[in-house]
Amino acid sequence: MAKGMTSERNLFESEQAFRILVQGVADYAVYMLDLEGHITSWNLGGQRIKGYSSEEIIRQHFSRFYTPADREADKPSRALKIARETGRYDEEGLRVRKDGSFFWASVVIDPIHDDNGELIGFAKITRDITERREAQQKLERIQRQLAESQKLDALGQLTGGVPHDFNNLLMAVTGNTRIIKRHASDSRIIKAAESIEASVQRGAALTRQLLTFARRQQVNPVLITVPETVHSVKEVLSTGLGSAVALVLDTPGHLWPVLADPAEFETALVNLILNARDAMPEGGTVTITADNSRFTDGDHPGDHVCITVSDSGIGIPDDSAAKVFDPFFTTNPVGKGTGLGLSQVHGFVNQAGG
């Protein structure tokens, strides 16, 4: 056999072996495109990842793997243009399978040239990295939750000591105010003392909220019936909402009893109601619903009663949602709130094992 024929045969066998190798790869979709982006070859990985057999997909345009939005934006053509001009195109993004489902793909497109340097098509490699991306996103969520938990614990430690000292000051003010009222005969002095007492009571309420957030307040949990408790404070809740806001209660009688501090539960409801009211400056509806739920995982598995306070207001901006439980954080104007309401709710829910 002539030397030239031997070389051609070796080249043919090498190309054949490489073609068999590529076609047998199952973890990567490896296929060729012509200059316009039509598929000219297909492998087992392409069928496994994207769902098409070679008979279905060859001669079809590769843009069918893109989402409708990407096709509308002419992203497939831009990908080939970048590969042609720069020598490579790679990205991660959503792709579409034959059944219409989406997956997250790692994509590489390389231009293919002949011996004369002329562009004859493209080689495209796609890998399904959905599981890797979901694992990364889950890790990032856990890291954010851990950072948030550490931040809240640090804030709790910071706010835990201050209210105790402040309470001692309030006790001194209260005691001296009572002495003034007892010995005063001037009605103006008595009225001033009563105003001082009212201010002291507001200060005491603030310290309770701080202590609840810090998880250091002494609580007295007892078995309470949610419907009865909610309805018992309905008048207070309605008063806090004002005439422009309607209050709707949906707390069925079959709810399980819960172990919680009644006073803190009522305070948490009031705080949620007031936040809902502030989100509806033009009026609207606030709804309190409750239902039995059973959790099998998470920090507190078991039987729980889920209580929801929802409103028809403007909602919370995305850039504020992550900070709503921080003490002193508020979206209200200066003088229109302490920023401790949702902190109290957060502390109460944790104390109650929710």
C-alpha cells in the first residue's frame, strides 16, 4: 500500500474514532453548526440534555434552544457573531428542552476553519449545570441567613442591656411623680404629673419591645386560644386602624391552642396592624387569618398555628425587606415610629418557638 494511501486511511480512522468518541459523550451536548446556525451533527449528550434525537434536530436552527425572550433579543445571532469575531463565545444562561422545561446551561461556541483558514461552521458544547447552580444558590442563601442571624444576635446583645438601666430610671421617675401627685394641690401640677406618667408608660412600652427583641424579657407562656385572643383585642385593633381601613378576621374555631405569652401576642398583633395601616395611607383592608400547619423540617418541626396579617397596601420595597426586623429601622418619616414594632414581633415569635 502506498504511503499516501496509508496516511489517508490513518486520518480517516482517526476522524472516525473521534466522531464515535464525541457521539458517545453523555454529559455534554457536543454538536456542529453551519455558518447560519443550523445543526449538522448531534451526540448522545445532546439527546440526554435537550431531549431531541438526531433525526429530530439535525438541520434545525440552534435558536430553538433559547428562551422566547432571548430569541426576541436576537441573542443566538449575536453569539455566533461574537464567536466569529473574537474566536470564542461562552456564557451561562437559561435554555429550553424539547418538553418546554428550562435548565441552566454552560455554553461554549468555537469557530471552525478549514486548512485554508476559511470559516466553515461552529462547534458548540453545552453542559447542564442546573444542580450546581441550585447548590450554589442554596449555599448563598444559608450564608445570608447565617449573617442575618449573627447580626440579629449581636443587635440583641447590644439592646439587651440598655433597657434594664432605662427601666431603673423610669422607676425613679414614676415614684417621684406619684409623690408629687399625692402632695400637690394645684390642678396644673397634677395634670403635669399625669402627663409625665403617660410618657413613662410609653417609655416602658419601648423597653418591653427592646427586651423582647433581645430575647431577655421574662415571659409567661400559657395555653391560649387564638380566635378568642384575636377577637378580644378586635376593638383595640380597629381603633388603631382608623375609619379608612377595614379589619377582616378569619380565625376558625378548629385552631389548635398555642403556648405563648398573651400580652406579647397581643402586642405583636397590634404592631403588625399598625405597620399594615402605615402601608395604606389612602385606606384599604387588613386581614388576619390563621390555620393549623404541621412542619417536618426547619428549626421548629411539629404542630404550629400559622397567623398571617396581610394588607392591600403598597408593600415593602425590595431594598428594605431584608432590614424590617432590625431594631430602629423604619420607612416612616421622622417622629412617626420607633422602628421597634417588627423587632418585637420577631422576638416574640422566636420566644414562642415559631
